[in-house]
Amino acid sequence: MTLDVGRIDPALVPQRQLPGGGRMPGIGLGTFGSDHAPADLVAAAVGTALEMGYRHVDCASVYRNEAEIGAVLETAIRGGIARDELWVTSKLWNDKHAVADVAPSFERSLRDLRLDYLDLYLVHWPFPNTHEPGVDVGSRDSNAKPYLHDRYMETWGELEKLVEGGLVRYIGTSNMTVPKLRLLLRDARVRPAANEMELHPHFQQPELFEFVVGEGIVPIGYSPIGSPARPERDRTPEDSVDIEDPVIVAAAERLGVHPAVVCVKWAIQRGQVPIPFSTRPSNLLANLRASVSEPLTEAEMAAIAGIDRNCRLIKGQVFMWKAGQSWEDLWDPSGEITPP
């Protein structure tokens, strides 16, 4: 297969099948600039990515760059990219979980992105707790609350109305756990089509991953190369570095690529949809090319399966709801939802 050095044919990129015939491109571009990339730089990266052949853009209202990205999307569509070739995701932020706030927040994202509909809309976090950009690890929402299923279902019901109104094709979850998802699947009228979750070789989340896949939910993986540019609040001395792992480095040397490309290849071959973020054209192209170039061998995939360190990088401390908590409480380590 011969590839243009500056562009990948979108038709070659793997697709994930969804209920009702929808198809999600198997790699996307994340747009969270980790509190350091300004909106115009992220939007420019989206434009470059679309020119290269990306057709999946993962957005969120809290990233504060949807208006800038919307201008780029509008230009791309006017320039000849069909709307139905694009997959655009946005997310409901934590301070908009109230029933009266869901539709206006969605409509703001739709307006900012200059679209008539979204392909996917996610509840960004299951906790109705917010924070300002750039806060430190000790910051807390003064009105922070725990996860309460009945309250979450009220929010979910408003997302279901968006589907029924034709404003969004699919709805889904983000940063959920198995016990929370079990309850949602029990009570939802419209099932989640996707769950966005941290996934990289040192944090493979096998139980959650297998549960999601077994329920026909597409796993979308953020921080797929280990989030080297994540905010300081998410860094601890125990964190490991995926792209320095000898197994990843060895595969990269065989293929003649950067170790980050191996992480992206692993994600796609495993069956998740990675959404790496970069503003550098060389990185954007390398990540997209990972989806269509020589795959990892079965032995390499098996070796990567063996390097999981259960190293969560995005711990979520700023979403804790009471004093004296450990961040692990956010993730239901006992297999049951952590009590209020």
C-alpha cells in the first residue's frame, strides 16, 4: 500500500460499527490542550488534521475552544468534506447536570461548533463537580456532591430527549466504572453507544474494557500515549512513562517509528478508539498513519498486554466531594459505588 506522505485516505482508516448502522472512525483527534494550548492553536491543529485525513474530532465545552473549532469545521465542510464523513463529539460539563441546564449547554456546543447535529454527546464526568482551568490538585468545588444514580438518570434522560429530537445521533458516558454502568444499562431508555475512558499500555483497565465491549459499547481511549503533557495536578511520583517501556521501545525500533506510534497502534488493534492530542503536524500525521500502516505482531500485542501497571494518570482529585477522601473513591475500587 502506497501512502501520500502528507495525507491518509480516510477510507483506509478502521471504523467501529455502532447500533443503527453508524460508523465511528477508529482514531480521532483530542482537543483538550491540557490547560496550555490556546484555542486558536488547537483549532489550527483540527484544520491540519482534517487536511491529513482525520474525520473524527473529540470536543468538549469545558475545553473552551469549541467556537474556534467550529469555524474550522465550517470551512472544511464548505471546502468539500461531507458532513456525514465527519464524526464530531462533545461533552456535557459537570456544572450543567441539572435538568434545566442540559439542553442549553448542548445547544451552545452545537452553535459554537456550527453544526446541525452532533454524532456523539457524552456526560463528561459522573460527578456534578466543576473546577476552573489551571487549578491545582487541592482545588475543590464548594458545592461538590457524590455520584447519585437517580440524579444521574435525570441528566441522562435529558440526553435521551436530544436523541429523540434528532439533535444527536448517539449519547454516551465518560469516566464511568462498571457498577455505575450496570445501573445505567438497567435503567436507560437509550443505551450508551460509547464510554470514554483513560486507556494506554500502562493502564489497560481490562475489567472495564471487557465489560464495555461485552455490552456493545465502543471504548474511546483518552491519554493513549500516557498523556506526557497532562496538567501538574495529575502528576505523582509513582507515575510511569509508557513510551519509555522496553516493550514499547522494542516494537518502535522494529517498525522504525516513535514509541508513541506503538501506543496508538496497540489501542486500535485492541479495539478501542484512541484520541491522541497534538498540535504538531508531524505528530498528527504519525498518529493517523499508525492506523493504516504495518500492524504490531501477535507477539508484540501479547507482550504489551503483559506490561499493564494499573497506572492511572488522570486521577480526578479535583472532583472529590468530601474532606479526607482518597482519589480512588472516585473509581469504585471495591466493585461497588463508593457511598456518599
